[in-house]
Amino acid sequence: MPQDLEAARRESQYVLDLIAKRELTPEERQRVVREAVQYWTDHVNPGFLQYRKSVSTDYTAVEWSDEGACFRDIHGKEFIDMLGGFGIYVTGHRHPKVLKAVLDQLNRQGIHSQELIDPLRTYLAHLVALITPGDLQFAFLTNSGTESIEGCLKMAMLTTGRRRLVGCIGGFHGKSLGSLGGTSKAVFREPFLPLLNWTHVPFGDADALEMVLDCGEFTGDRVAAVVIEPIQGEGGINVAPPGYLRRARELCDRYGALLILDEIQCGMGRTGKMFCCEHDGVVPDLMALGKGFGGGVMPIGAVVGTPRTWQKYIENPFLHTTTFGGNPVCCAAAIATINVLLEENLPQQAAEKGEYMLRHINALAARYPKVLKECRGRGLMLGMEFVNNELGYAVAKALFARQILISGTYINSKVLRIEPPLVIPYEQIDRFHRALEESLQQVYRDFHL
């Protein structure tokens, strides 16, 4: 495509005018849909359009606005968001307090100078120390969850002087090169091998973990860190079995490895506690945050560590730096998110709403066993496992036709995740339950079950 700066000037102004409009005409809506699909095909990735369930309806859905636990497409059709951006919207879509903090900060300063002390970074780090368990004290702020994992890995290598890492089968920690090593599915890893020195063990199997750590001790290839999701998100909403995290903590202590907990998806109140590891009374050496940390308004993550894990980094603070991580606007969003979680008691809301949903959905599983096997999880991090991939896809498509957004998981495609905003009202939860039953009935008929 030839360079055309004048065309770019005109096009950018056209898009800015669209952004500024409160309402679009029918003609403008159709044009946006047409151009969005065309430009996605020409300039983003046409393969992704084939994957997206939202384009397999009677028209192409292009999202345009959002609020609370819902979003609207460009035609004004409202959908209940039971996916929640894979766990992003802990405080809902555009929570007023989070949005106000961002706009207030943006009206004063957007990006910090990179050289002086920017105060919101310090306030946020202090707040993170207050809300995390145990002796987690320091925070390095990032732009995303996978960057948080990268930071955790570097801190573990610095602290232990070791290079070997252990992850879990079914784990997902992102797709940047260090994090990708911990991600377990071959389809994501194989094109980029060899990666860092990773070993994977079955999730929940503490004996297998002990064997790997013990073998490393014998051979001298000792483990720097064990990386675990307290609830595997992409792996299919697999909850760590009772006692597993505590045993992992004990094994790491015995063999001199650090315990890294990936709370990117399960943290920030989603599972009924501020952080999922609190259910098991376990404190990691390093914790990775992302997704919901910015309240669904701004992208921000964090590497959170104990004083021990920060010692080498304090000696040389230039070993790990970032240009945009911890910028004032994103910090404002995270600070407001923490405030809203506590002021509105959203972790407790997540616990109560999750129990309510588990009862209803598992009752449906008992009535429609040829389609839906079970629902599992904690708080509002739930997964519905279906008999096979085809049936799960059919239910997701039927739900979307009933204005419910839901999606599968990367590694276990038989599982549809349920991760709505923690602020979702019971009336919308009940609407989802009704739509789910109707969808199950439809799939029973369509597949002659």
C-alpha cells in the first residue's frame, strides 16, 4: 500500500469526528461496520475474523459503547457481558469513579517525564502493599499481564542466581517470549522453540512438583521459580485442589525456589477474596497482576515482591525499566479500582453471586447432561464444561443470539468461561440463567439429543 499522508490526514479527522459524536446516523453505522471489517481484514489479521463467535450471527457485531455489566453494538443492541474481557471488568464497564479519576488526571498530566518522581506510582505501590497478603512490599508497574510475568521471572533469576523454571500443564501466562515458556499448550509454543529452560508438571500434583525440584537438586540444575495460577483460567477454570498451594509453598522453601503466583485473571476480588491465594492462606514470593488491576478502563499490571526478591534490583534499579508502565493515567485508574473494590465490597459480592450462579447452572447441568457436564470455579471466575467442543460452541452461539456474550478458553476449548463484572446485578444474572436454559434446549433440539 503506497504512502499517502494527505489521505491519512483526512481519514484521521473523519475518525476523530466519529469519536466525538454522541449518536451516529444509520448510514454512518453501516459505513463503520463495513470499514471495520475491511480494515481488520487488510491491516490487522483476517484469520481472527474466522475465529470470532460474534461474527457468526445474522449480522456483523461491532461494539461501540458500554456501561455497567453491558456493552452495546454500533446499532444500539445491548448485550450482557458474561465474558468480562477475560476478567478485566472487575468494577464494571466505565465505573464512574474509575473514569473520573482517569479524566481528572488526564486534565492535569498524561505521561510522566520519565526522570522525576511521579507521585501516583508511589501511592499505588503503597496501596498494593496494603492489599496484598504477607510481606509483599514492592511493586514494579507494567502495561500488561504478560509483562508482569516477565518481570517476575527476571526477579526470580536475580534473587536465586538460577535459570530453570517450572510451570503447570494447562497453565497460561501470556505470549511474550519469557511468559510463553510457562504457557503450556504446544500450538502457542512450538513455533518459537527453544524458549527459556522450562519444565511442566501436572497441575495440582504436588508429588510431581517435588520430584522435579528434587531431581534439579541432585543434578545441580536447580529451579529458580515455580509459577502457578491459583485458578487456571485458559486451562479451563481449574481450581487448585485443597492443600496444593500450601504444599507448593513448602517445597519451594525446602529447595530454595521462589513461588510465583499468577493472579492476573483470578486476582483483584474476582474469586471472593482480594487475591485468590488468600483462600489457601498462602503468600508467594512474587505475584503477577494485570487485567482487572486497571478497573476495565486503563491497561496496567504489576510485579509485586517481597524485600528479598527486590534486593538485587535495588542494587541496580536499571536492570528492569519501562517507558509507559506506571504512567499517571493508568495509576489513577488502578487507585480508583482499589477504592471501588473496597468501598462497594466487591470481593464479597463476587463470592455471593458466584455461589448463586453455581447452584443454578449445576441444576441445569443435571437437567441437560448430554450437553453440559458441570460448572466449577470460585466467585465470579466460573467455567461451564460441555460434553465436547461442538456443543460448547453451539451454546455460545445460541447465547450470543440472545444477547449474551460468552467465550471459551484457549487451552480447554470445551469450557466456556463466566467472568462478568463483579457489579453485575442479580436481575441480569437471572436473565443469563434463562438464556442459558433456552440455549441448552435449542442445542438439544438441533443435535437431536
